[in-house]
Amino acid sequence: MRIVELLIDEEAALSGIEAISIVDKPAIDENFIALKSEKKIQLAEVDSEKKILMGAALVPDKNIFRQDDEDGYYIYFSKETVRQASELFLVRGNQNKSTLEHEADLHGLSIVESWIIEDELHDKSRKYGMDLPLGTWMISMKVNNDDVWEKYVKTGLVSGFSIEGYFTDSIDLSSDLISEEDATEILVKVKEFVQSKLSDNGEE
């Protein structure tokens, strides 16, 4: 089965991640956790919920199955591409773009934290029981939308993050690296090699 590496072409206007979707079954198989404020007694009242979700947006070198053709295939992102995607997402100001199950646009959801796991033992994600590899792109999302929080988060209808964006694959990029002249020259050399082998066999 094919395994295709997805890449980002920074020269393409649409390349990269456009939005983060909250979904029931994230493709990366990593669920988020809902963070609540610690219960501190202040003026005889308990602090309200922070309504923050934390989870992985992208996990490097993780094969993700896709069924775009009859046979299906796997895609994956390298550590370098994961970091590049996380940086472009913020540089382009997409932290307030979110959807529900990649369909309905949502309002009031914002990425308030974004980081790459660089320490296996002391990363913030470890504090919340997450065991993710180095190079994982982590995010925290603030949910300032009571309808989304009550209907989807608290009921468990959504359990993780899923990215939305445009990527190119390594096969497409590699084809762009060979000019038409170089390709013609290679074909000529291959043809000459085959003809020489046929001639040798004929002499024998």
C-alpha cells in the first residue's frame, strides 16, 4: 500500500492549515482533554470553568489512512512539516478559524496556546496524562461559545482536533525537480543502454 509524505509549499497561497476542526473521530487518533480551572475558594465562590481544550493538532511520522481511490493509501507528516504548518497557521492569522466536523463554521473558538513537544518528560502535555512523541504540534483552544461547550464538548460528541488545509505530496514535488530537457536526456540514455544490451545478446 502506498505511503505518501505530505508537504507544504510556502509559495502557494493556499498551502498550509486553514482551520482547526473539533471532531468525533480525529484522524490522528489522539483525543483532547477539557481543562477546567482549579477549584479555588474566592469570595465564597468557586471559579467558573475555563472552557479550554488541549490536544494534538498534528503528530509527526504517524500513518493516517485515506480512501481517495479504490486501494486506499497512507499519508504522514514529517517533524519538519509539522513545525512548518504550526508556524504558518499563526503567521497567517488563522487562530480564530474553526469548524465542527469539517462542515459548519464555528464562532467564539480561538487557539490560545500553540507549541511543539521538545521534551519527553517535562512537556505540559505530560501533566495531563498525554503520551505523545517529540515533534507533536499541541494546541489549547478557548471555547467562548456556550452552545458548543454544552452540546458537543460536555456531552462527549467531539473528542479531538482535526486539521483543515492544503498540502502537496512528495511525489508531485519530485516531478517538479526534473526539467523536460533532463527527462529527455535520461530517456535517450536509457534507450541507448537497452539497445546496447540487445546488440550484445545478438552477437552471442
